[in-house]
Amino acid sequence: PEGCDPFAQTQRSKLQHRRARINQQINKEMRMRTGAENLFRATSNHKVKETVALELSFVNSNLQLLKEELEELNSSAGGSPAMRTPSRNEAGLELLMEYYNQLYFLDNRFFPPNKNLGIFFHWYDSLTGVPCHQRALAFEKGSVLFNIGALNTQIGARQDRTTLQGVDRAVEAFQKAAGAFNYLKENFSNAPSLDMSTASLTMLVRLMIAQVQECVFEKVTLSRAHNDFLTSLQMAQEAARVEVYALVHQTMTQPHMKDYVPFSWATMVHVKSEHFKALSHYYAATALCDCPREYPQTYLLSYPEGAAVSEADLPEHEKAFLQFHTVMPEGPSLCQLLQDQEERRKLGKAHLRKAIMQHEEAMRIHGLCKILRKMDILQDVLSFAHKRSLGKYSEIDHEEDFFETADAPDIHPKTHQRPEIKSPNFSKVKVTDIFHRLGPLSVFSAKNKWRSPQRVHLVRGENGFGFTLRGDSPVLIAGVIPGGCAAEAGVQEGDYIVSVNGEDCKWSKHAEVVQLLKSVGDEGADVAVITLLTRNWRRCLRGSTPAPCWPGARKANAAKAAPTASPSAPWQTTSPCTERLAPLGPLYRRGEEQR
């Protein structure tokens, strides 16, 4: 009946259902497009070809409209209070890390290694909104780890990158995001959703690295104190390094990814690739035209024009310029080029011409995406860079220039700060097992099975209680004296003491349990023990050392055993649907909040 669906009770779930329906329509249109394309290639009838071509144009138009509708729905999701949990800051990251670490205890305590408990873990795909579920706890852990990476991207994107401190914080956040996605890619497999597939995670790792490289370029820009020759060369090479966005765009346009990645993502990455390529040529022109290089008189006397000079004897500026281009520009030698202001102007003009072409290409690509056209900040950045290059070109262009401007060679990418992939440091966030009272995991876990606690009443006799103890947390009955009180009560060698006179002893040390038993009067003590049913425990006993180390040995051997039952009946329940965060952060800059 209506109203019984637990997933349709919140505004957040309604949003997810809308996203899922739109994605189903997209999949339907894609199947129609594939069929029409196959028919178009197979038929030789011109009328059929014309009809199919017309149908394809309608299908492609519908696909574009549906994808834009889905992107607008995704961008509006940030307004809901429920969608802003966990908070987009270090506290939110700590919360996710605590939950991830808590899943470790849950996995070891309640999930047998060779048995499925039937608990469904529900999540939504971060980009399409399609619900997916698995019975494996690994899916829950993987989804939480994905959100840790996504949250780091959003923290990085919200930093004020107009300051060196803000840039450093952004670099740290994006490197941690890359580490989370890379760790997920290497340690989790068979995810039921596309956003956690190997191809998608590879794309996200590369996107994070590109983000870091962009931040490094901004850091060099902020740190530039003087507009000298070497600084301008460094700026050009740093900008060329940010062209790693081209690799990200190539990954996004692969056949298995291009219909999944949002069009605005792929367009933004393409725009950035062209934009930074243009910037690299602009700064190359600045170095050549605005920073004249005067040779020391001693150098000119030692090496007159045309003389052979080894690379080791070149001044620092010439060494830097020698490795600046991917191929040396045609024309005069390096020494002549840098001494002749006119030759420098010609090469600078060639770089500016290429910069202007790349700026115009970036603006053209930007205009193809409806989502990006709404971003005034991005439009302003592209327009400013384009006008700046045009102004510089007009400044150095002479009316009497009758030579044909050569094609400027590409600039060799180089960076002074290589990006790092920082894997998550789970040990940084300490958590306490919420089921701590159940006892140590070495014994009270799903890897072992045991009988229910057996309560026995023991009265001290001539030989005490008739058993010997060993180990800590919990204390093990290492031996039972035949004919003694413990033997007559049914206590067995290998049992664990879990309580004495109602006082819990699961976490008690050896000395504490001994003291409790010594304090018992003539009336005796009520002792609760459990018997492990895991096989081979007797062999473990014979091979162990007297031991406070016993629980560790027990744990190691219990892990090798193959338990055949869980400590309790399998649970038949479901968990609430949860949404993985869309890592939209990488596509925005300078503290803009994700929408």
C-alpha cells in the first residue's frame, strides 16, 4: 500500500527517485541511439539512411536535454539540509573516518568469513542517483571511503586560493582525495555502481592530480616577486604541466566513460586543458619580450659570437632556456637568439599567436555547455586571459613586419612540486569498539563459535578450586585437576572465565581474576565460563607458551579455522539508503561552494 516504502518518506529520497527515473530514460535513449547507429551503418538504402539520420538527431537532442536536467537536479541538491551532512570540513572527515574504523570492529565481531548474514547495504550512485545494494560489508566500507575522497575534494575547492595558506590547504585536500580514490581502486572490487568502477576511480585520481598541479601553478603565481626572465620561464613550464587536464579529458571520453561522466565535467576539463596551454605560451612570450637578458662583459670576451660553448659553461638563464622547449626553435643559435632583441620579439610573437588561438578554443568549448555558461566567474577568467594576450600581441606587433610568423614549439612541462597521492591514515582517528562490553575480539568474534555461558558454583577445597589459570582478557582455564571441585562442576580445560559472582571478567587481567577468587569466602563463588567450539584449540594449547601471550596465539589460530556457524541467527534486515557524495569540488575554484 501507498506510504509503506521506507525509502520514500524523506525529501532526500524523493530527489533520488527523480534522479533514478531520469537516468533510466537516459539509458533507454542510449539503447535507441545504438540501434539506430547500427542500422545506419548496415543499410545501403538512401531513404532509410535519411530517416535514421533524422531519428538520430532527435535521440541526441533528447539525450542532451535529459543530461542537462540531471545535472541541474544534481546541482540543486546542495540546498537540502540533509544533503549537507556530514559537514564539509575536518569535523565531517573525522566523522567518516570514525565510522570507517568502527566498521572494522563490526566486520570482525559479527560477519563470519565464509557466511553471508543477509544484511543489505543501500547506496545511491554519486552521479546518476541510481540505487544499488550489496550484502557485503566491504561495499559499505568502500562507499564510506568514496565519500572521504569526495569530501576532501569539496574541502579543497572551498579554500581561498588567493592566499598561500589557502593554496597549501587545497593541495593537501586534493592529495588526500587522490589517496582515498586510489586506495579504493586498489583494495575494493566488484562494486555494483559505475562511480566505484576501476575506470571511474582512475579518472578521479587523475582529476585530483590535475587539481593539485593547478594549485601549484597558482602558488608560483602568488609567490612571484619580480617579473624576471627565470620566473617567467618557470611560470610557463608550470602552466604547461597543468596541461595534465588533457589526460583527464582523454580518460573521460573513453567509450565506457563518456556516456557516464556529466557533460559539464568533461567540458570543464577540456576548457582548462586549453586555457593552461594558452597561459604557458603567454608566459613564454613575456619572458622573451619583457625580460631582456644582458650578457656579462666577461662572458662576451671569453666566448665571442659563433664560438662553441659547452652546456656547463652557459649562464643560468641560457641553461634554463636550453631545456625550455620540447624542440629547439628554428633559426639562430641559442646565444644569438637571446642576445638579439629582434629575434626574441619574433619568437615571442609566435608564442602569443599560439596563446591567442588556444584562448579562443577554450572560449569556444566553454560556450558549448549550458551549465558552464551560467558560471560568470569562469567566463570572466577566460575573457581576461584572452584580452591580455591580445593586448600583448598588439604591443609587440609592428606594421613593417612582413615575415610569416613561425609556429612556436611546445613548452617542456616542469614543476617544482610534484603531486603526492596520500593514502588515508586510518590510525590517526582513534575509536572505541561500540560493542566493547561483549569482550575481546580475539575470542568473542564471528570467527569463533562457543556455547552459551555456563554458570557453576565452586567451593574452595584442599586443592583450591581445582584449576589453573593463564592469560589475560579473558583469562583461560589452562588445566583442570581430576576429582577437584571444577572438574565435578563440568569445567573443562580451555574454557574462559567471563564473570565471578556477577562481576564481568571478559577484559580482566590474570592478577585481577586471581584476586577475585582469593577473596571468595567459605560460601564459594558463582563462576560463568564459556567453551569455544572452534576446532584445533587443543593443538593450540599444546603449542602455546605460558602466557600473557596466549590470547594473541589464540587469535592467530582462530583466524585459520573455518567456522561453520555465526554466534547468533542470521539477521534479515535492511539499512536505510545512503548517498555517496558527488566529488564536484574538483571543477570549481577559489572557495566557491558546490551546488
